[in-house]
Amino acid sequence: MKVAVNGYGTIGKRVAEAIRLQGDMELVGVSKANPDYEAILINKLGIGLYVPEESLKKFEDKGVKVKGTVEEMMRKSDAVVDATAEGTAQKYKALYQSMNKPAVFQGGEDADIADASFSALCNYDEAIGKKYVRVVSCNTTGILRMVCSMKGFGISSVNVDIIRRAADPREVKKGPINSITLDPVKVPSHHADDVKSVIHDLNIFTRAVVVPTTLMHIHQMTLRIKGKAERKDIIGSILNTPRILLLSPASGVKSTAEIIEIARDIGRKRSDLPEVIAFEDSIFLDEESVMITYAVHQESIVVPENIDAIRATQGKVSKMDSINMTDRSLGIKMGYLI
Ligand code: NAD
């Protein structure tokens, strides 16, 4: 399958690399709107660089070589992952439609841009054969993975306090740099509705604050369950779920800084951790609730989801086959991080 990546930022560059690692996919090229250092790097990496027609002159003036326009890239492709800046994809959808190309959108777009919102573990089958699929945001992907790992216990409601990173490490113009900001003040935050775009009837409440860090998000989740569970059942369920890793009590890890250091130490490129990282010692059960705290690496968690979403649009590979193929190719694990 020939796949294009429209938009080469935090998400697009990682998805483009992941596509190159799939046996059943070929990366046609990537696009950027501005001739900055990343555009120069794309050429150095030997990846085809395409640009919006109106940006051609900017690239030419700066002497950055391009292979053609976004439209030309699309003509060579069977499908596209749109990872353009939030709010840009709606404009591009008309192009994808006119060329009859399936597209995978990102969580920064409204849910109605696509025929289905997507979380590989929770609703792969709903996206099978759909032309337009939207991978939900990093926070929503984390919540959904955790909820779906527990669905065997019968979930009656979910509450999540989301502690969000302020910006990605490369973003120099975002904040706050000295504040804890309620985002939003009015609850629930949009994450609850985003989760419901995948699990339509889930009783879920979310609220969020933003803190001055760039490393990861933290979620503090409470699930009310209908069935009976012991702590060991919850741990067992998490250990058997793809794309979730546990931090053992023995590790003594209690911060996102240490988690990222582990990612570096074990040789993860860019210190990416597409798995949800859950603290085993944070798991607490009472009569009817399970509480758990976990970390979400915002820059990489949606990467495997994008790969599975591309396969789902083609409708040829089953859910677990796709998840396994993706995870093997990207070195994504289950079990214990440490
Ligand atoms: P980004 O700003 O890092 O990258 C966006 C890219 O799109 C840039 O390379 C830019 O040049 C390109 N672009 C902008 N306008 C374009 C146009 N008209 N044509 C072609 N390319 C264009 O953004 P990002 O953080 O990668 O986010 C992309 C999407 O992924 C958003 O919907 C966002 O909400 C979602 N998302 C982001 C994160 C995250 O933590 N960064 C996590 C999950 C989902």
C-alpha cells in the first residue's frame, strides 16, 4: 500500500517512519508548509518532500528542493495520513474526496471529519472499510486503552483527572511556563466526548489541568466496576493488554522524568514510548472501584494507532493481526517496562 503523510510535525514524522517499517506499506512522501530545518532534514533523510502549491515559491526562495505539490503526492498514493496542524485537515478532505483516496485524520480535528473515530484496541472493527477514519487524541487514546483493558470487569462509570503537558519538547512558543492552568475551567473537558466518539455509551467524566512540562501527561483514573475483582486480576488484565506497560513497585519510579530516562536507557528512538505506562503501586481497589495512575507519551502514543487505522480502511487485515504486525515492527511491548 502506497501511503502519503500530509504534515510532517511531531506526529507526522513519527508516522512516516513507522510506515517505512511496515512490510505491507510504502511511504510515498511527506509534506510541509514551511521551508524550516525539518524540511532540510527531510531531504537529507532521502524522503520525498511535497508542499502545498501556494508554498512552492517559499521553498524555492530558500533553496529547499521539493519533489512536487501535495496534490502530486496524493496522485501517487493509495491512502493518506493527514497529520497537518490542528484545523487544517478539513480543507484537505475535499482534495482526498475528489481523488477518491482513503484518509486517516488526527485527534485535533472534529470527530465529524471522519466516518469513525478510532482506537485499535477498542473499535478496530468499526473502522473496517471506512474511507475516513480519525485517530483520537493522545489523552483520549490513553484513556481508551486503559478502559478497554478493563472492560471484562463490567465498567459502569469512568472518572479521569488529566494532568496535561504544556507543549511538545520542540515547541518554543507554547506555555504556560510558570502556572497550573485549568484547561478548561468548565467541566467536563472535551476528552469525555472524544472517548464517547469511540465507546458511544460509556458513562465518563473528565477534567484537565495543564502544567509546565513537555515530557508526558499523567492520568488519575477511577473506574466503577460491576463485577468482582481483586488487585491481581487488574494487574493480570493490564499485563495481557497490548500497548500497556507496568512499572513494578521494585523500580521505585514515581515521575515522568524517570520514565523518559528509562526510554533513553533502553534505546527508544527520541525516547518515544507509544505504550501507556501504568504505575503498579498506584492500583487501589475498594468495594466497587478501581483506581490507577498512568503516564501517556503524547508524541508517540498515536503512532501505532495510525498504522492500524490505515490497515482498517483497507479492510484486509483483522484487528489482532494488525496490532501484532504493528507492534512487532515498532518494537512495542506488553508486560513490565521495568
Ligand atoms: P505540528 O504542528 O507539530 O505539525 C503540523 C505539520 O503540518 C507541520 O509540519 C506543518 O508544516 C504542516 N502543515 C501545516 N499546514 C499545512 C498545509 N496546509 N499543508 C501541508 N502541511 C501543513 O502538529 P502535531 O503536534 O504533529 O499535530 C498534528 C495533529 O496531531 C493535530 O491534529 C494534533 O491535535 C494531533 N495530535 C498531536 C499530538 C501531540 O502531542 N503533538 C498528540 C496526538 C495528536
